[in-house]
Amino acid sequence: MGQSKNNGGQDYYMCSNPKGHGGLSIKRKDADDYVAGRVWARLAGADMDDDKDREWVAEAALRFTTQRDLSGIQEERRETVARLERVRNSIAELQADRKAGLYRGRDELAMWRATMTQYRAFEDQCTARLEELNEQTTAAIRVPTDWFEPGEDPLGPGSPWAAWDVFKRREFLDLFLSGLSVGPGRDPETRKYIAIEDRLTLHWRQLETEAQEEDEETLAAL
């Protein structure tokens, strides 16, 4: 959605593609306050003794840390994972070639063993480096104290939210949400106004374990 102002100077979010519903708009402050309130409420209600709540906060903290301090580590981790996958594919191909009888005689088998030794050594290096990077990532993750100490009013004066500019607020919300859906402001039949909590749908970021389970279910169904 884009942003606009009405004749009274109020800020609105406006749908950039009004086809089919005649255009959607919602007051920016009302939307921002509602969404932020939902996120802060979920944080305040998080039970750190509950596995899912703890994982949810930990993944958000990891994204927060990555935004600031771990970009280099995460990039190296992605590159190392890719190298590890390539060398394991090469090992599998080499083993398949030998099984198919493509290496014959003493010299060819010696070459096969030398190549396999190199591949295995590189695989061990990648695995060891990944363990080091994972340890560095874990050590660097810190849950900001103000996530759990926003004051009595998480959006009010003196709160972290009130002190942040619009960019930092959006970065914060992006740690927990993948997006939003906005519904019509009036009931199409009665023309009555629809409450903001019934208009806005928050799309919470999925836990990594849940995403993996969905991927496995999808693959199993193919």
C-alpha cells in the first residue's frame, strides 16, 4: 500500500491496486498503533519456559542481531553451506563412478583414492567451519532488554517505540511479521464501519521448525 493524505491532512495507507474492491484505505496512525500493540502484547505474553515461545523470541533476536552485527558471518555461512553441498555431491558422483566400474587398474584406483581423500578433507573443513560460525552466531545473539521492559504503555511517551523513527519501527516490526492484509472499512451490505481489529490480519513470521515440517509434508505429498 502507498501513503496519502486526505483533505484534513491525515495520513492514510492507500491500496495501489483498487480493482475489484473500489480502493482500500486506512488511517496510518491507527494501523501502526494496532500492529505495534499486537506485537508488543505478544512479546509481553511470551512464556520463555514454553518451547515455541522461546524459539519465536530467539529467531526474532537472531534476525535483530543479523541486521546489525552478523551480516558477514551469515554471508560466510551461506557460502560454506553451498561449498559443503557441492563437495558432497562430488563425493556421491565419485562413488557412483567407481561403482559403475569407471576406475580400473592400480593407477586409476590410486587416482580415485587421492581425489576422494581431497574431497573428504574439504568436507571436514567445511563442517568444522560451520560449527565455528554457528558458535559465533549463538554467542552474538542477545535479546534486547527493552523488548521485555517497554514500560506500562509500550507505545506511550518514554517507551522505546516512541523514541524510534519510522525506519527503526519498521525494522522492529519486520523481525516478527512477514506482512499484513487489510480488509474493507465498511460492511458491503450494512455500510457500517468495520473495527480495525477486524480489518487487519497480521502475518507472523513462521518458525523455522514449522517451515521445515511444511516443506517435508509438501515433498511427501508429491
